[in-house]
Amino acid sequence: MTKSEKIILGVDPGTNVMGYALIEVKGSKLKIIQYGVLRLEKLGSHELKLKKIFERMTGIIEEYLPDEMAIEAPFYAKNVQSMLKLGRAQGVAMAAALARDISLVEYLPKVVKKSVTGNGNASKEQVAFMLENLFAQKLETKFLDATDALAVAVCHHMNAKTKALTGNSSGKKGWGAFVSENKGRVSGG
């Protein structure tokens, strides 16, 4: 692939249903490679769910070799245990990408929705509808977690060059790049 071509993996983390999507970017053109869900509700324990998430994310990464990963950040929930479990699911998916040196960016749900629909409070159905228009194809919306993951990938494509979201503008990855570009913001402790 040339520098203007890349594959983005979008993830909508969940503990019962996790959405994933892969898009190919060629210049300004986007193409859906694959999208779907990982069904976890029948697994007996949270530990088994985390193991399955890691295995499936690793398999997707090995099969499609994405250049970047974008993941939706957990949103505040009143139930602390649910929030903790969702954060663990997100962390395991992130670990699968980090283990293969794939750069990743986290986006708040409102940022994803606003990027795709222009409205940070849009419904899942509105997001899916806008994605159908963007890709000019009918999408399977039985599991809106898959279209949400597709929205995360599209959001990343639309916002990836924004310094405020990626943390750096040099294209370099990791904390080293952040520290070297932000010397006045980082103290020696």
C-alpha cells in the first residue's frame, strides 16, 4: 500500500456484544472491508469473555493487518460494575492492537456521532443511516454495535490529522513522540 492507503480497524467495545469494522482508505475514498459483531452473552464468566475478545481481536488483526485502530471510549454509567467490565473489555481489545504495534486512538461516543451525523446526540439508527449514505450501500443493522464500530473507523479517518485528538502532529507514535513535542507540558516528576 502507498502512504495514502491504509486500513483502519474500528471497535465498539462491549461485554455482551462487541462491534468491529475494517475500512480501507485510498486517498479520500473509503471502502468497507468487513464489519460484524462478537457475541459474548453466552460465555459463562467475565474472564472467558475477555479471553474471547483478545483472541478474536488478535485474529482480526492477523487476518486484515490494519494500520491503525480506533476505539470508542467507555461512557459514564451509573452502574460502576458495568463500567469496570466495559473498561476491561476495551483494554483487552487495545492490548491486542498494542501487542502488534498498531497505533490506536480513543474517541468519545459524542465525537463519533458528531463526526458521522453532525449531531453528538444522534441515535444508533441515525448513525447507521448516515453510514449507508456515506458508503452508498445497505448495511446490516441487526446489530447496531457493528455499525457503531464502522462509525468509529470513519470518525478516525475524518479526525486522524487533528493534533488535539491524536496527541501529536509529526506522525510519530507513542509517549516518546508526545514528550518530545510537548516539553513544556511534561515535568520530570
